[in-house]
Amino acid sequence: MEEKMNDKEVFKIMFMQLIYTLQNAAVMQLGKIMNPMTNKIEKNLQQANGTIEMLRMLKAKTAGNLEKEEQEMIDQVILTLQLNYADEVGREKKSPEIKPEEKK
């Protein structure tokens, strides 16, 4: 006999899928994985920062409403993304600016 999941169980899975989806988007925006639509590594730190901020907003809006597993997941995802973002910003500051060649 098949057991039907209650709303609480379904919503927990959906919440975790949402966090995972946003995490994947941020990792792609950080240039860590290939964009499956373009088959290219594309870095956009402004978009990555926006996605991280969206996760922080979700954490704030759901404060006190999450189960331990959900709270640990969102905390870990945000921390990992923030560290990766800081690393990428640091790399951009260290790498010399590439200027287009002057036309003659």
C-alpha cells in the first residue's frame, strides 16, 4: 500500500529543492560550473551576489519556521557560496586588467 506524504513532508522537499536550485544558479554564476544552456563557463559576480542575497532573504523570512535539517542546509549553502564569492572577487582584484589593443 502506497503512503501519501503530508503537506509538511512535501513542503520540506520543495524547500530543499528551491535552496538546491538557487545554490546551483549561484555556483554557475560564480563560474564554477558550465551553463548547460550555452555549454560555457560564464562568470557574473553581480548575479551571483544577487542569488546569495536571495538565499539570505529566504533564511531571514523563514527564521524560526525551519526544521533542523532545513536550517543546517540553508546555513551551509549560504556560507559556502559567500566564501566562494569572496574568493572570486579576490581573484578579480589580483588579476591584471586586460585592455583591448589600440587600433592603428
